[in-house]
Amino acid sequence: MTAGMTARRRAGERARQARFGLVLRAEWTKIRTVRGWVIGMIVAALVTVALGLLSSLATHSHCFARPGQACPGPGSIVGPGGEPVSDGYYFVRQPLAGNGSITAKVTSLAGLITYPPDHPNAIVSGVVPWAKAGVIIEPSTRQGSAYAAVMVTGSHGVRMQYNYTSDLAGLPGGVSAASPRWLRLTRSGDTLTGYQSADGTHWTEIGAVTLAGLPVTVQAGLFVASPSYVFTTPGFGGGFAGHLTQATAVFDHVSLQDKAARGTWAGGGVGVIPGGPALARGGLKESAGRFTVTRTGDIAPLAGVGRSIEATLQGTFAGLIVVIVLGVMFVTAEYRRGLIRTTLAASPRRGQVLAAKAIVIGSVSFVAGLVGAAAVVPLGEHILRAHGVYLHPVSTLTGLRVIAGTGALLAVTAILALAVGVMLRRSAGAVTAVIVATVLPLVLAISNVLPVGATDWLLRLTPAAAFAIQQDVPQYSQVIAAYTVTRGYYPLTPWAGFAVLCGYAALALILAAVLLRKRAA
Amino acid sequence: MTETLGRRGASRCPFGSTRALHAEWTKVRTVAGTFWLLAAAIALTVTVGAAAAATRCPAGLACPVDTARLTLTGVQLGQALIATLAVLVISSEYSTGMIRITLTAMPRRPAMLAAKAVVLVGLVLAAGAVAVAGSVLAGRVILPGHGFTAARGFPLESLADGPTLRAAAGSVLYLALIALLSLGIATVVRDSAVAIGVVLGLLYLSPIILSAVAGDPVWSHRLERYAPMNAGLTIQDTTGLHGLPISPWGGLGVLAAWAAAAMLAGVLVLRWRDA
């Protein structure tokens, strides 16, 4: 008897599935056989491509280098990972042959900030959060070379950083004569290990890194760098400014342990811009084993500069508007012509009809977005490179996420539009509502009318958050930069932003299903 | 005799006849959507304007802000609802088949469109005036409490100030021109969803494209001068007028040209196409 019931239940399940398959097929037939829908989807893909190409064609680099010379813009110095980096600092160095270690005690980190916003006409004393002073080992002083370093920072405590993008936290707190920091970097083969201590006797390890292909003789020494003071101008629309700063650190108990005979310390600036301001030059004072080192600069990845493949996807907005219109019309057209009564009579389970419609319009929009993005990204990339525009390198996986994400963005927005169409039953109102919710926040964000904080909240709370799925440039916690939407940075991570849109679509679908059940068609 | 006179008098009216106006007014007035759309346009314009005005200028800092333009930010949202209303004025007739009755009763099609335009512009001017006045009032109340005081070079926002009055009155005209642009496009396209998509695409895509081509001075200049939304909204600028790509009234003129072109296309299509 139980077996019979199970069998009956299974048969019922199968029948239900078969019914849903039929509903799905009916909706697919509707979209496939009406010329307007097919043309509409082709238009969605075409406008994505056309506007993307147009904006790529209208973008040129501002390189004023002589013909045949390299542009001094971002990308002229790249790190071991291929990412653009800044690499300028004061280096007090000695060659280190074979295994060994460098140790130093930092007793002070001070500095100057030029023209901060609260003193726009003065140079004041102060240390920026990511000013750095410490010990470093690198194969050569070439800009962009691999390295590992242990350092004290302006307000992020002791850190171990290597190869520009990696950053490990050590002891918190600032540095002073009363509470100094001892830093040590040990080289053993290709492995560099960073240690820290508050008293010079009790040492703890911060981390280790293997720099493959490290030569026998490397450069080891003390370094000081101080990145620009980046602040939001209290104006509007992502006004950012970066002002020159300088840091001065005092080291003592500096020792280099290796097999070779001890040499003398040589000081010099790495990445010095000839003819730069006097404040940028830096220098070294040495007396009785105390090294006072001063310099501006940074050893870090560059952020908030240049463009990436996202720049070729400006047409997404146009494609989005087209799929919003189609998504809404996919249901409102049925209401207008009375077809909805036939549809609901044929399949009285209204939730199933809504689900089938959502699946069909979502899939078709996904394909339109995917095809459009897959076509425009390589073409636009080619045009931008030909125009001399530097593009951030993007990994294959990120590239795929951006392209597939564009399809997903169009798909979920179309489903949202469909659900709002069911709720309102009127095309014009539904189209306006969805366009205003998804596109207008971005328009306001990039058109310099709102203050930066308000812009960030708009891009967190509205469905426009989903454009984060197109972000392909990394945001570094150890670099303060202009992470604004016009430079391709969104306040939410790619998937979190996309989840916001999915949340809105899910909510709208539930409301639509409830209304569809309750209301007479 | 009186009837003949009346008819002759009517034909001299530039908008066809007063009866056409009356008919359109009745249609617009008695549809519930009109009231709600206008009310929403007013409410959203003022809300966004007030939210934008609630930004702070911290003490001791210079804030290079055009406060008039800031308080009128809501127009960028309000225009979407005005455009929706304008589209519905004609496309709802197509979707219900009402247009055939309308055209049977009023065989002079351009006159019918003109009557719709007059009624629409009248409504939008009235609602726009309320929305803009509300935004300016919100700015007047909110801005001084957030650091934008007269002592720091931000006099109390007032319509007695020439540039502010121009920005405010110009914003009302801007909304009326957006309505005409939308009406023209909807007459050509007929379907409401497609028409509103075209209108909002035309308006909102230009700032996005503009930020993408920001590096190219030629293209940026072209877009800022000739895109309907960018050009039209220069009427809201009250500071840095020398640096504008187009003068405020010139910008509104560009939008007027767009609206005129759309209306002309609407008239031509209406004349030569079956309803």
C-alpha cells in the first residue's frame, strides 16, 4: 500500500514536471515566433557592442612622449605579477651574498604633509597612514623588481609586505623611542622570513615568502617611503586629491649578518624624478650608528589609475534599457491583448506561468548580454590598445566573470522588469520604475552632483549595485586611492553587488506571484 | 448662424479648436494615472533635492559647490515621471484603440497632437513649478544648517537672485520640453514601453557615455553641447558660467530643438500613417 502511494506520488510529480515543461515550451514558443522579441534581443546585443565600440573609439591616451618613446603613464613600471606598481623610496643598502639577515631598530617615524585640506596653504608635520620605514631585501634596485620587506607604518603597525600586492599584519601601535620596534628579515635560499620584536630579544615571525630565482647576491638594507596624502575633497562627485608627503625614520642597531666581509652602507633614492620638488628628494644622515632616512614615494601596487576591460562595456546600459523594455512587455503585452486570459486558462497554476516566463526571458537576455560582451570586450580592447591607452592586466578568470556577469546582469534585470510588469500590468510605469532603479543611480553617481558618501550608498542599496560584477580592477587595503565608480571601483564586491540585484528580483517575483494569484486577470 | 460663427472662430484658434483642447483636457483629467504621476514627480523631485542638499560642508574647508544646481538635482529623477506621463498621453490611446475614436472625432491630426501638447505642457508647467519651488524651499531650509552659510559665500537661496531664478524657472521649462520630446517620440513609436525606453535611453545614456569618453575633449564637448539632458540641464548652473561648454539658455535651446524635431516627426508620421 505504501509502495502504491509512493508510486502514485511519483507519478504525480512526473505529471507536474511534464506540465511545467509544457508551460516553459509555450513561453519559449511565444518569444521565438514573434519577430519583435527576436529583433529586440538582437538590438540589445548590438547596442551593447555599438556603444562600447563608440566610446572606445573616442578614448585616447594623454601621452605626450616623443614618437618611439614609452609613455610614462601607469604600466611603465610593473611588478612581478604584471600589475602596475609605484616603486620609489630611499634605500640604504649593502650587497648580501648567500644566506644571512638584516636587523634594525626603528625608534621614530615622523613626517611632513603638504597642503592638507584643513591647512590649504601650509606644510604641516604628520605621518600618512601608510608611510613605511623598515628593512628590505630585493634582487636588484630596478623599479618593479621582486622584494620582501618588514616595516613600521604610519598608523597600521608593523607589516610584512612582499611583491607589492601582499600585506601581512604584525604588532599594532605606533613607534617611538619609548616603544621602539625591532625588525628582521632573514634570507635562506629563496625564502625570506620576516620577524618583529618590541625589545630586541623576544622575536616573533610575521610571515615568509619564497621569491623564486633569487640571485646569490641580493641588495639588503633600510628603506623609507611615504605615499601621497589622498583625501576626498569635500566637494562632490568623487573629488579626490593627492598631495606630496615625506617621512623621516630613525634607525639604530643596524646589522647585516652574512658570510662575506662587512662593507659600507650606500644611500640613494630609487625612482627619483629628475627636477622634482626639493621635498621629494630625501636623504640620509648617519652618525654613530644612527641612520636618519627621509624620503617620499611608495612601494605598492598602483590603484585608481588607468583603465581596464570594463571601459569597453559602457554599452551595457543601453542593452539593459532594451531588455528592461522587453522584460516588461513580455507580460504587459499579454495583458493588453487579453492573451493573458488564454495563457492562464491553459495553465491555471499561475506561479508556474510566472516561473516559465522568468526562465525564458532570463535565459534569452543572458545570451544577448553574453554575446554582446564577448564581442565588444576583445574588439574594444584592441581599439583602446591601438589608441595607446594603458589597460590593467586582467586574469582570464576575471575576464570570464566580467563577460558572463554582463549576461547575468541583463538576465536578472529582465526578470526584475518582468516581475514589476506583472505587478503594475502597465508597460510605461513598469519600464520607468525599473530604469530609474537600475540606471539612474549610476547616472547620479558619475555626473558629479552628489557627495562621495551619498554616491556610495546609492550603489550599495539600489539594484545598480549589480554593476559591481563588471569591476575587474582590484582594490588594495594597503593603498589609499580614489576608488570611485568613474575609475571602475564599486563600493561592494562583485558578487555582493550582484546579490543585491538578485534580492530585488526575488522579492519582486514573490510579490508578483502573490498578486497574480490573488487578482483576476 | 451662431454655430457657423462659432466654427469659424474655432478654426482661427492656433490649436485647431478649443473643443479639441477641452476634449484632451477631459481625457487627461479623468484618468487616475495623471494625478499620481504628477504627484510622484513632485514628491520625488523635492525628496532627491532635499537629500542632495543635506550634504555637509565641514567647517574650515572650501566647498566648491553650485548650491542652486545641487538643490535642483531631483529634476533628473522627476523628468522620468514627466516623460512617462507624456508617453502615456498618446500611447495609451494606441493601446486601447481609443486613438481611432479620437481621430474620427478630430480628423485634423496635427491639431489633435497640438491640443495634447498644450494640455500636457500646461500640466507639466504647473507640476514643475510646484516641484522646483519645493526644492528651492528645501534648499533654503536645509543648506544653512549644513555649513552653507552667507558668511562663507553661500547666500540664502532665493528666487529674487537672478541666476537662481533663471535656474529654477529654466528647470520648469526643461521639464516641459522633456514632456514635448517624449510626446513626439511616443507619437512615432506608439508602443508605450518602447517609447519610454527610447526616451529614458536618450536622456540617461549621454552622461554615462560622457564619463566614458571623458579623456577625449572633442567627444566630451560634443556630448555636453548636443545631448538633450546634458545640454538642457546647463540651465541649472549658476557658478563657473565661463567654463560651461554651452551657455545656459543655449543649452535649453538645444533641448528645445530636440523637442521640436521629435514633435515634427510625430506630426509627419501621424499624417501619413494609418492609426
